[in-house]
Amino acid sequence: MSRSYQQTQFRPPPELRRKIVELASTNRRSLNSEIVFGLEFYVRNIEQTEEAPGASLQAIPDASRQ
């Protein structure tokens, strides 16, 4: 069964890629499935943080600026 999701390129730093590959193996998922799982988890948590009283996303560091 083929899905019609849009393909997206992802170029993580080597160490992050190694960690994701290791997690995928541990969790018996493909690399793609592990990335999707992690992104869905992240988005759900951000949405919950935004809904929390007095929450501020400004306190979360931006890894892309390190």
C-alpha cells in the first residue's frame, strides 16, 4: 500500500542521526517512522505547553542557533 505523503529532505547533524538510528533500532521502527514518531511527540508537547496557564515557549532553547 502506497501513501501519498509529500517527501521532505532532512539533514541532521551526524551525532543526532546516529542517535535516531539507534532509537529506531531499539524501538523496532524504520528510520522514517522514528523521525515521524519523534516529531509527532514534539508537536503534541508544544501544543500542550501553549495551552498551559502562564506557559512561555520563549524559554525553550532553539538548537538551530547553537
